[in-house]
Amino acid sequence: MLKKILMLSLFIASLGAQEAVIKASLGRYAKGQPNLEDFRPGSSIETSVMQMEVKSDFRMRYVAAQWLLAAQTLRVQNPSLGTGNPKALFDRAWWLGWGAYLDAMSSAPRELSGAEKATMTQGFDQTTGARRADTKLTRQEESLELLSIRDLDRDFIIKMRNLNLSIALGMEDWNKATQALSVMEGDLNLPGVDLQAAFFAAAHTGRLQTLAKIAKILPQSAMKSFHTRALANPTEVDYSALLLLAEQPMPSLDQLPSFNAYSVQNYRIRLLTAEGSNSTRVEAAKKMLSEWQSRDASAFSDRPFQRIGALAHWLKPGQTNLPLAGIWGESALMMVGYFDQTDGESRRETWSLKPSAGQGLWSGTIIQETLSKNGERLVLRFEAEIILK
């Protein structure tokens, strides 16, 4: 029995030493002075972290998940370290970080150290639970004490949420990003929330009302920058366009893919209705666009149609590029795009498509709204088909 007790004591001491090493390594990283050898694949620290068990204190699991995310960041920045197994690393980081968060938020009694227990009971009557008269606080001191405790818990919880969202984004796992974001949405206005990460997660998981809330907090220059970059580069997403869909009913979503790219095999439109304040332009549109209008597939060869999570985007070629962005749901594809021409005319295009019988065929309606500098308005409604392979 004594031998077992001694072995257990040595095991516990060893765990404590390992935790101290992990924390020290992470501390150096946080100060911008990492020991790169700590983060090399197969290091003793990585082995310890990857073998950490669920029964470990949730605070330590949170630290371990942080360490793994730091390791992946450094390996990308320093190729000489080697890549290791990013998938296994991210999977373990999520398992540790998300599990730690769930345990921290659980209604079950939290794991407390001896010091924490002493702090919690100090100054209280152990029978009644009331604060002892000799340690009674003034009302001001009591409010400060409660505020301090609340803020400490809040800050720690926010850090855990930020960490899990960062891990999910690093994995490009939009289903996990949905989980991580769902616990943050009610507290977006609190200090310390990683709004940039939450913004991208909301966009790629189809939570556009959350996206709109965050956009109001972020600098407006950021939205303009998204639009400007998307006009010039077919791989850039115009996240600002998504805000135009925020009040629309969203299609239902299933499991979200990490990334899919499609080539546009065919795209054609046919005018259904035209209305506007300038009858000449209305009649011209009816005359020119009432028959099917299509373009050769070669026009789209350098314009991949991309789906990243729930988000779909395409830089539609034309006299002026039109960056479209939207939501790809189970049974609907909703997209919107806009641009302002140098002559002062602005255009918005809204897509509402559904999958059809043909493989890769989506069909539905496209509405083009044009507003000229002098206030003339033209609204064209098209029947549309696009084939994505």
C-alpha cells in the first residue's frame, strides 16, 4: 500500500512539474521570446500536451490548448521547425479547449485548489454561510469585491471563448466555428471579445444578423476595404455585401464544408420584367434582353465560384467586375453584389437560386437595380441559370 501511495505521489508531482514547464513555455511565447525548440514537433512538451487527459483541471487544459495553437502558429512562421501533424494538433487543441470551456460553464461543482477554497470561505461563518461580523464589508467594499469576482470570471470565460473560436478558424472547420460562435453571440459588446474572429466566423457560418451587429462595432473603413479588394481579386470575399442580406430569411444549413471551388460551365439570363422611371431605357432592355443571353465558359475560366463554409462568392466578369457574396444553403443559393461606376451610376444585383434536376444546375431569379446620378431608376428581373462543376 505504501508503495502505491509513493508512486501516486511521484505521479502527481510529475504532473505538476509538466504543467509548470508548459506554462513557462507559453509564458515565453506570450512575451514574444519563445524557445523554438519547445515547439518543434515531437518535443517533450508537445508529447505531454497531446497525452493530457480529460480529468486534468480545466484551467490546465485551457493552457494546453493555448500552447498547441501557439505551436501551430510558430510552425507556420518558422518552416524550419517542421510541420508535424497539423490536423492531429488542431483536433487535440479543440478537444482540450472546448472540453475545458464546457467544464468551466458546467453547473457541477468546479475543481478548486486549496488556496481557492480558503479564499472562498475566508471571513464566512461555516454554519450559516453569512459573512462574520468581524470581517463585514462596507457597502462600497462589498460592491467592489463582487465586481472583482465577476470581472475575473467574465474575463476568463471570454478568453476561453476567444481561444476556441481561434482554434475552429485555424482548423477551417465551420461546424466547430458555429459551436464556438454560438456561446459568444450574446456578449459581443463585452471588453476583450475577439470581434475580428467573430466577424469572419459569422460570415462563414451564415449568421448574418450577428455579422451585422459586429459590423456596427468595427471601423467602416474595414467594410470599404473588403469591397475594394474584392473588385480586383476573384479570391477575395466582399464581406460588406453580406450585410445587404442580413434582414432576409436565410436558407437552412446542413454540415458546412471547409472549402469547395467550382468552375462556371454555363451562365445565362433572360429578362422577365423591366420597370423604371426612364421609359426609353425600359423599352431598350425589353428589346435586347428578352431572349436568353449567355456567355462562353472561357469568360469564367479565371473566376472560380467558391464556397467556404456557408459563404459563397464569385467575381462576376463584365464591363465592371461585380463581386457577389451570399449564403449557400441546403436548398437555396442567395447572393448579392454592388458597385459604383465612375459616372455616378450604382448597381445592385440580388440572386435567389435553387438546385435543379441537372447536375450542378442552379436556377431562379436575378434582380438588377440601377440608380443613375440624376436619380433615374431601372429594375430588371431575370430568369437565370448557372452550372457549377
